[in-house]
Amino acid sequence: MSFALARVRWRRVIGAAFAVIALSFLILIVIVTVYAFVLAFQARGAPNQTAINHFAASISPKLMPWIETVLTFLFALKAARKAEGARIVSGVIVGILAGLLSSAVTLAFGGRMGLNNSLFVLVVVALGWLGGFIGQKKVASAHGEDSR
């Protein structure tokens, strides 16, 4: 295991985990901004700020976990494909870090850790593993290697 950890590209893995969190917020901001533009065009002027805040508060808790899970899988896949070795370990570490960062953000914004948050972290870690596993298989099949 220590050999596998020594082959992990830590900058890429840590960057991927931070990118998951940053891009999930960015995607959510873009969605709320588009909604604000739609309201502005409908009102032919300044949009209703209360409606925008209500939309953001209602969509954020529902959409953010989905965005984070999809991005975790994609970034774990990318980190695994670019790794020279320890591809599955790289994917798992992306999942662990993304899950922990997501929990930290939840706690920072006044949320509480409960069973749902703990299960979400486990799902994110599993998707990180899946991204690493698929990344290893794709690289092995592209090089004609045995992926075991």
C-alpha cells in the first residue's frame, strides 16, 4: 500500500478534489444567474430579488449533491487516467477528499452532520473508486495490458 501511495500524484488528486467543490458552486451560480436573467426579461427591468433568493435556497440543497457526485466521478476518472500508477488509489483519494471537503462546506454554512451526510460521503468515495477503476480499465485496454 505504501508503494501505491508513493505513486499517487498528490497535486493532481488534491486539485481534482478542490475542483469538484469549486465547480459545483460555479455550476449552481450559473443556474441561479440564468434564472435571474429570465426574471429580468420577464419583468423588463430589475428582477425580483426575493424570487431569486427563494429559487437559490430551494434548488441548492437538492441539486448540489447531484452535481458533486457527477463531478467526483468525472474528476476521479480523469485523475486515474492521467496517473502513471495507483490509478484506483488516486480515484479513491479524490473521492475521500471531495467528500470531506463537501462535509466541511456543509458545516461551514451551518449544516449538521447526520446520517444523510455520512451516506453522501460514502457514495462520493464509492464514485471516486469507480472513476479510478474505470480509468484503470480504459488505460489498460488502450495499452493492451492486463488490467488486473
